[in-house]
Amino acid sequence: MSIVENAAPKKVPVRVRIAPSPTGNLHVGTARTALFNYLFAKAQQGQFILRIEDTDSERSTADFERNIYDSLLSLGLSWDEGPSPEGGEDKGSYGPYKQSQRGEFYTRWANALKSAGFAYDCYLTSEELDAERAKAKLENRPYVYSGRCRDPKVREELAQDPARKASLRFRIPDNRGVLIFKDHVRDEVSFDTDLIGDFVIMKSDGTPTYNFAVVIDDWLMRISHIIRGEDHISNTPKQVLIYEALQALKLPEGTPPVVIPEFAHVGMILAPDRSKLSKRHGATAVSEFIQQGYLPEAFCNFLSLLGWAPPDGEEVGTLEHFASQFSLDRIAQSPAIFDKDKLHFLNSKLIRLMPLEELLERAKPYLSDFDLGQYPKEKLLMILDAVREPITVLSELPESMIYFFGQKVILDARLVGEVLSGPEPEQVLKAFQNDFLSSADFTSPEALAEQLKAFTKSLSPIKTKTIMWTVRAALTGRTSGADLSKTLYILGRDIIQSRVETALILGSSVTN
Ligand code: GLU
């Protein structure tokens, strides 16, 4: 039993990475990991690196890669080193930063490990390996590769068969026993290396497996800390063993020293029902949430709190603020629950706090059905200000402001029957048309508010509430919404005039 060298934190420049595979859109779990790496890098004046793990050429696509870049950038997580999203040269001294372009490194170090006896060719076919697995299952024991090809004689013999293709297996050192590595989130983690079994590092097609590529890259890219999801915890002993083998190699001049990184394995993100967060629970990609109208800042804020808590207890904050407070020892080991209510709370809060001009720019993509040219900017800002209070996502905006656009408004039968018909509504609307509109001063919402007050008084004993309801229903087709004097000011006399007329006609058609 021995504790690996990463147990004692070293004073090295902080270099962390996020290493997504472009086999899907950027998942919220990966985004949360990226964010923690980013915050740690900023907190430690370190570097945040993006590496694209695209060795699976069948499932990796350029569109997914693009989605990863766009999603990270939209969250504000720009990388100090990594591929250029525009397709230009990579940024950073230790590239290339896409695994598909790093084949020579994997081949070179795989060969070095093989020559030094840390790896050997395995000629077993997938059928033979399946049979080994099936036997283990039958005997009710966990599967561990038999080690058949450890024997040079067996290798020699099997190599004669041209149909067999060799993969390269890492040799688990004999008597390595229990391996213990230090983890910032779970303290010490131990694994019995006897239960690992010699594992493939280079496939028979000459491409590396994840565990091998990740170590070669993290080493050559001088990664100091690996912060990632706990689903990778069982990969870590394999990776540590590869580091230890590399440490035993005689390295040529110019090769960086092999330093085992420090690890922090973050608890998973679970759905509210405590199952794995999946499509079944709705959106799982960052870009889907952004499309639905979550502000990237709010989403980022939300992700920060999934498994980490700021020491000052202030849960609403910017990336910079959280970065100034971030430390690995406050990362939670227990799973984080993806609590939509919290996301909604943060999003609506940021929508309410956002400067109006900026909100207008953010809202525009959601308002493409409206002719925004109908109003000067001052009125558009006023509309947003008047409707934003109850909004949780930007995609709710069109519905909340539809009555400001176009000449007409839809008055449904229920509204007409319940609010706009009968002697009182008729009296209110007629008075509104003849007395109020004919003389109203539309220069400001404040002036209109005063005039509305006088108008309601003049209609006594009809209740103020009834008057407001009726006017609002006639003008907006609903019984609640933006402040009425602001609504009047924004709509202007002509639109109001025509809507009141329509309401009177529809209301009387029910009465008679
Ligand atoms: N490509 C791996 C993933 O997306 C990276 C894991 C790691 O951080 O080592 O899960």
C-alpha cells in the first residue's frame, strides 16, 4: 500500500483544463465542471485550458465542437489556451489542443512504455475477450483481464495469425497493492490495483484509449489540477499508474517532468427525483437553456451553486465575484440537485436587475414576430420595464407584451362576457371615449395617472376597480398586466380609440 506523490500539494503554477468530447452539445454537467476549473484558475491566477477530446471520430462532429465553443463563450468561460473557435491557429504553447491532431504523442509514448516493459501487445480477439468476460460472470466474480498475453511465448504464437490485430495493454505492476491518491473533495481515495487488470492504452487501430490520451495530454500540457466529475474517479488509479510508469522512464532533454496532478472529483448533478439528469427531465444542453431564454449570467450563477457554496453566503454574484472566493475545499462531495426553482429565481432576479437597454438587446431575438419599429426606443424600453417584473425566462416576453403591438387586440368571448358587457362597462367605456380620450394629455405616464384618478372619481359610485378592469380589458384583452397609465402612454390615443370602439361593439352585442 502506498500513497501516491500527489498527496502533498506542490507549489506549481496552476493550470487546469476542461476536456469535452464533441459527441454531443455541451452538457450542463460538463459546463459546471468547466466553470469550476475556470473559477479555480482565476482564483489562483492560473491558466484555463480547453482540450477537445475527439478521438472518437465516428461520434465527434464539427457541429458539436462548435456548440461547445459557443456555449462556453456564452457563459463567459473563455479559455487561455486551446483551439481557436474561428478555425485559426490554436492559442497556447502546448498544442495542438485537439486530440485528433496529437496522434504522434500517443504513439511515441506508447512505444516508450512498451520498450521499457510497461506495456505489451495483446492479440486476443474481441470474441476471446467476450468469452473471458462471460466466464467471470458465470463464476460471479468481477471481470479482470486474464493476462494471457503477458507471456512472450503466447504473444509470439498468436502474432503468427495475420487475422489477429494487436492492441497495447498497460501492465499493472505486480505487488502494487492498494493505491491511495489524495483528492481535494474526498480526501484519500484507495483502490486495490489487483482488481484493475491490464488495460488497453492503444487500440488495434492505432488510436489511444481515453485513459492513456488523457494522461499524455495532461502531462505534456503541464496540468496541475484535475477537477472533474466523480464518474471519472474509477479511471483515476489507471491514470496514476500510467503517470508512475512515465516517471520511471528515462526522459529525453526538453521533456517536462512527470508530475502527478492534484485531483478534485466533484459530486454529480442529479435531477430533483435524484436520478441521473437526462433528456427525460427536459433540456440538458447549455444551448437549450439559453434558447429557452435563460440569461447566460443567471445560468452560470446557477451552475456555480451546484456543488459549491460561496463562503460569504451571497448566492447571487458575477463570475469575478465567485472567482475571488473560489476554493477546492468548498466543493461538495454529495450530489447537487438541479433545482429549477432556484434557476428561475436567479433568472427573474437578473432580468429585473438588468439595465433596460441591455435587456432590449437580449430580448430582440425573442421578439422577431413584432414590428419593433412601431415604437421609438424610449417606448420599447418602457414596455420592457412595465412587463419584466413577473417574467422568469426571456421567451415569456412575447406573450407578456403582445398587446402593445399591432392595431388590434384579441378580446375573447369570456372576457367580453364577464368584463366588457353590461350597463356598467358600457357606461365606463363610453365615458372613457367621450370624456377622457377627447381631452387627455398624453405627454407622460405621470400626467395620465393623474387624469385617470380624476376620471375614476367622476364615475362614482362605480368602483375604481371595475373602471380599471374594464378599461384594461378593452385595451389589452386581459385583466392584469403592465401599469395602466404607462399602457395608455405607450399605446397612444389612436390605438386606444380604436380598441375602445371594438370593445364597445363586442360588449353591446352580448348585452342585446
Ligand atoms: N473527455 C472526458 C469527458 O468528457 C474528459 C474527462 C476528464 O476530465 O478527464 O468526460
